[in-house]
Amino acid sequence: MNIYFILLSFLLFNLLDAYKVLVFNPAFGASHSNFLGKISDILIDAGHDVTMLIPISMQSKKHLVGSKKVKKIIKIDQDPRSIELYRESGHEDVLRKQVWKVDLDILKFFDMAANFSKNCGYQCEQVFRQTEILENLRNEKYDLGITESLFICGYPLFDHIGIKTVINADSVLFMDIMKSALGEPAFPSFYPALISPKTDKMTMLERIGNTLQMILPAYFSKMRFEEELKMIKPYYNGTKTWREHLEGVAFNLVNSNRYLDYASPTLPKTVFIGGMQVKTKKNGKVKLDEEWHDLLNQRKQNVLVSFGSNAFSSDMPDEFKNAFLEVFASMPNVTFIWKYEEANATLASHLRNVKLTTWMPQNDLLADPRLTLFVTHGGLGSSTELAYQGKPAIVIPLMADQPRNAHMLTRHGGALQLDKKDLSDADIIRKAIRDVLENKIYQKNAEKLAKILEDQPYSPADVVLKHCDFAVKFGPLDTLQSEGRNLNLFQFYSYDIFVVLCLIILFIVVFIVLIFTVCLRLFRKFFSNKVKKE
């Protein structure tokens, strides 16, 4: 009887302690959906009630949810105007196929940014048009809203339906626009921008480039946010600006890890949770199916080749594919698992040591000691997984934040970086693979990094849960607000003080020069008069 009473009391306590969360998770990209999905899973495992609202941003991504545990899912179809704009622009096709060779020129980038802003505006308006859905959400009286600052739409939505406590959760290392809104220092002199190919050691010209690479993304975010807010004016009953929405968050969760990324100054609102989604052998949740288990047993060395979910290997230029096939053929004692997005492809049917697959359990393969090397594009999800699993890597960045992720990894000594222009040269690829496989320093450094991440003082998953609990209990705290957010650029970096000091010094120098000039004239006059008298 006492046992039943204890169990009943425990269940009742959990129910009373549980809170309701609405996660705004647009179907835009796998990494974004999976990141917010994992946060949802952590909250569900803790007994909380999670609802996921998924506006479909792209038809090719409409299947994305990011979680297998969330049961309450509300999807909102993509706006017809957005569908048509994507079709006409062909930007998705450009990213998938041309990214292998072409670095987007600035005019093309501006054109894509303008169209993307317009699409975001259409889709946000589409969300606010769903009056019945929004009314039902308002009646749920959620305790917490979680969204990502890639879009501003989630913020006015939460405000519109009465959610007072909001957490921002960015699936990238950081967002420049969030740093600006929170008043958090962003030092381009030593901290690489999100899309920077440079490390933290830069020349003057590189620092100029790094500064521009911080300013431009923030400008495009501002342009996007303003378009979204403009489109929902007839429906949104609030008056907040995009900056007021962002600065009012309880916490800013970022997909970065202090022991992996470059050191940077941050504020208390910024919380590092990079790695919270990685399953390792330590927590006992990694297990391969028989197919993959048998494949890894065939040879002593196994190499995984994957370029993520946006750039398909099947869309590679033929000279790139042929270079990889030549490398695979020259190393028959190594098994190569190649993520190739064409079902039943016969491209490598003549090579017994090559396994083509449209999907593989990447994290579980990386966790297996029989996998010896990972050839990757350097997406943040893949970079974090290989770091946690202690796998040496060859990183071949293609676009966006991947170059930064690449040098973030290589500085730890467990990875080697190649340029995508090298993908047509089989000799360069083969040499890189052999270097990493044969030089054990890569393996040693990769394992050291994994040990550091394993033994870090706080588990990222626990950090997520504790900060969500804290936010629900206390709401957004004004005492965590930095006054830096209200300062202009000259005030924030004390340029105004520097200017005043320069003016004071200039005044003193001018004053000294004037005094010296007057004294010199008096001396000359005195000396001249004395000569005349004599």
C-alpha cells in the first residue's frame, strides 16, 4: 500500500511540476529542425507537455519534424506565393548543384537574400492568417515559447497568443543579429564571423573582411525581420519591434560548445548547449543494425564520406565523382561508405570496397571504434558529432558556416582541411586520406578532444533543461539585460572616449606649439633688440 502511495505521489508531483511549451519550428532545413526537435525531446523526457508548430517553408522540407517524441504537431502549409517564388528563382537548385564549384558572387547573394526575405514575409503572413489555429493555441495558455532567430515570426506569434516567456534557440554557433540585440560584444579583431574562412589570427585586411562578414548577415537578418513584421501588420495586435522581441528573451541558447569553438566574450543570457544532441557510447544509446555491423567487420579500416543534407553527392560534377572512385579503387583494403542520394545507383558497382547509401546512421557509425575516418563537408551537426565521438576527419567545406567549422576543428589537431577545388584531383584526396589514416597524431588529438567534451563540467542536455525550468519559474529577468544594447557603435566600443582623448591630446600639442612659438618670437625679439643696442 505504501509503495502505491509513493508512486501515486511521485506521478502527481510530476504532473503539478510539468509545464506547457510551444516550439515554433519551421520546416526549412534538417539541422534547424533536428536542433529544436532535440530540445523538445529533452523537455518531453523530463515530463513536460510540448506542442510543435511547423510552418512549411520549403516543399522539399515539408517532411521535417526533428523529433520522434513530440506527439502534438501542428503543420501550416507553405504560402502559394512562396511556392511560386521558389519555383521561379530556382535558388534551391542553385544551392544544391552549383555549390560544388561556384562561390556565389555578391550580386547573386543579394538577389537570393531579397527573395528569401520576401518568402519569409509570405510565410509569416500565412501563419497569422490561421485564426482558428491561433485561437486554439491562445487557449492552451503555454508557459514557455521556444523559437530560432533565423526567422522573427515566432516572436510576434508568441506575443499575439499571450506567451510571456520566450527562449531563443539558434542551431548555429551564434547569430550576429542576436549579439547586437542583446548588447553582446562581437570582436571581429579576433573572433571569426559565422561565415569567415579565417581563424582567430588575422592580418589587418583579414580583420576588415571579418568585420564585413559580421555586418552583412546582421543586415540581411534585419531586412528579413522587417519584411516579416510588415506582412503581419493587419493581423498582429502587438507593437514590438524586431529588436524589442529579441532583447526580451529569457535566454539565448546557441549550438556552440566552449571547449570546441573559439573563446569569446558573452553575456549571462547566452547559454552554450552544443553537443546536447549527440549520443555517445557513454550514455549507452548507440547501437548499429546488423547490416552496418557486418559491413564494418569486412576490413580493418573504414571511411565514411558524407556531404550533408543540402549538397548531394549525386549532384557532384562528374570529375569530382571520378576522382573519388579512383581513390576508392586504389585503396582496396579500406571500406568506403559513401552517402550518395540516388537510389539503386550503379556508379560504384565495380568496386567491392564501396557501399553507396542514400542514408546511414551517421552518429552511430561515428561512435563505432571500427570507423577510422570521416570525410565531411563540415556542417555544424557533423562537426559536433565527430568531435564528441573522437573521430579524425578530412573537412571539405562547401558554403556558409562550413569553412569556419572546418578551421574550428583543425585547430584541435584531429582534422585536416581541403579546398573544394581539390575535389577533381584524386592524388590530393588520396594523399589526405592516407596522411590521416597513417599519422596517428590525428587519432590521438581527436580522442583527446572527445575526452575533454565528455568530461566538461556541465552536460549540455542538463543545461537545456535547467535553463528552461528557470525561465518558466522566473520569466525574463531585467537584471540580466545589458545596457550595452542601448548604446550606439561609438559608445559601445568607447570610440567617443578615444575621440575625446585624441582631441585633448591635440589641444595640448597645439597649446604647447603655440607657447613654444610665442616664446621663440619673444626670444628672437629680445635678442634682436639687444644686438641693436650694442
